Amino acid sequence: MIRKLIFWMGLLGVTQLAYCQDFEHTIEIGPLAGTSFYLGDANQKLFAYNRSVIGGLVRYPLNNRLALKSALSFSGIKGYSDTYQVAFNHNYLFATIQGEFNFFPYEQSEYNIESSIVTPYILGGVGFIACSRQKKNATILSEPISPARAVVLSCGVGGKLKLSSRLDLNLEWTINKALSDRLEGVAELNNPYLLNQNMSFNNDFYSTLTIAVTFAIYTQKCECRSGFLKGY
């Protein structure tokens, strides 16, 4: 009898633990906007030759610490090389898949006393950028190369703020390393120092600073009554 009682009490405890660890899953979607700039052979200054960014994102929180995000944005790459007297200004389409880690348990919950409606976060992921040659002004004769397309590696930091249970505000800065030195779309700037095979850091970079507002379109609510276990 005592063994049966211990068994059922243990089973009830495990069930309660799993029940209280239910996270309020949401699918978040919303627009983003901001600015971008390119770093490479034709620009070495942060936030120089910047272009506007517009797009959208979809985020799926795995729990109150981790989330997966996919984003699609339209922007441009702009620069000027005094050495080669070449200016360029390209439009681009950028798609990415990233993972996010929140420093604080990010949720609006009355059952979890450690939950926070604001958190900084870091991110990392992969993406693909496709540029089309828009215009090129040069004082020298040159043949344009094919429009740049490259896989990129992304990393960045950001902050999230819950405006309501379903509305979130996001501020994010990312650095994207292209696995190519062809983002300029200009022949003179395609590996001009012949370093690509020996120094991957010579490949082009671009950066985005964006703000986004997301809305949760699906919710699976947690009915947890014992909040001290929730979120772990």
C-alpha cells in the first residue's frame, strides 16, 4: 500500500512538473525597417554609404530563452573607390534564418516571478544575399561582372520589449559576413589584392540596424498554477 502511494505521488509530481513547464508558444510576424551599410574594398567606415531597409520577419519562440527567426528584407549596397574611381549602388534581396538567445526569461506571465517583458539577446545564423546591378559610375572603362550572389554568416545583438501580451518591439544590429568578395558587382573590386584564397576576412561584410514590431498570431496558453518551476 505504501509503495503504491509513493508511486502515485511520484507520478503526480512528474505530471505537475511537465504541466508547469508548458511555455506559451506563439508565432510572431511583423514588418521591419532600418538602415544598412557595406564594408569592403570601397568602404571601411561604419554607417557610411548607408541605404534604407524594409522587410518582414517570422519568429517562433521555443521557450522564454530561445527562438528561431526567418527574415526577408530589401535594401542596397553602395560605395565608392577612390583608387579605381568607381562608384556603385545596387539593390539587394536578403533572406536569413537565425537563432536567438534571450538573456532574461522573456515572457509576460503572472505565474513566473522571474519573467521579464524586456531582454537583450544575441543571434546567429545563415542567409543568402542576391544583388542586381542598378547603376555604376566610373571614370575608367571596365566590364561589369555578374550580379553578386553569396551565402552569408550572421551574428548580432538586439533588445526586445513586450508592448502587450501579443505585441513586441525589437531593435537589432547585425553584422553579415559574405563568403565572397563580389558584393560590389564591379570587376576592379573583385579581389583586387588577390587575398581571397589566403585571407577569408578580406571578403565583404554588410551590416543592418533595424527596428521591428511583431504580433503573435497563434497562442497556446499555459494554465500553470505553480509558477516557480515554469521557464526552466
